[in-house]
Amino acid sequence: MGASAADLPGLGNSFALSLVSLAVVCLLAYLVLRWFSRRGVGGRSEGPVRVLARCSLEPRRAVYLLQVAGRCFLVGVGDGPMSLLAEIDPAAVRSELGAGAPVQAGLRFAEVLSRFRGRPKS
């Protein structure tokens, strides 16, 4: 009538199998998201708003250089609402970034920002 101990799956085996399955799913999700991000999926904008450059300041804070209807804006993003930091001359942006040149994150963005502010990059 009752199940014997030999008929029940071992707790250790099912727990280990669950951990291995979870690790495989997490690894697969990480690889897929990384693969998509390298191909620009989700990052390309269509329409009048374009992200020209992005600089991460902290894990949840960043500065974006946006082009909207021919005008360029420097916008700060963090825990609260977005903040307009400055409006930048679109001709200066084109000359600094090059017409149609791909924008690189990190140091390139810092160099461009320092030129707009009129200070040499330290």
C-alpha cells in the first residue's frame, strides 16, 4: 500500500538537478541577451528621436546625447525623472562625431563632452 523509500526520488538528486537546470537557463538567458545587444536589438530608435551617445556614470545613472527634430540635447537619467542638462549646437555635434560615423561609448563620449564644455579632458 505505502511507497517504500526505494520508490521515492532522493531529495539530494532532485535538488541538484534543479540547481543545474536553473544554472543552464540563466546562462542561456545571459548569452541570448548579450547576443541581441551586440546586434543592436532594442537599442535602435526609429522616428524623430535618436540616441547619438551614452555615458554610464553609475549603475543607475547615465548621460545621453539625443537628437530630436534636428536639435541636440544632453540629458541626465537616474532614479528620478530625466533632466535636461544642456542644448548643444547640432553642427558642433556633427563636426565632433563625424557625419554618420559610429558613436563609441566611454572615453569618446567624455572627449566630446569636454570639447563642448570648452575644457581639455583630464
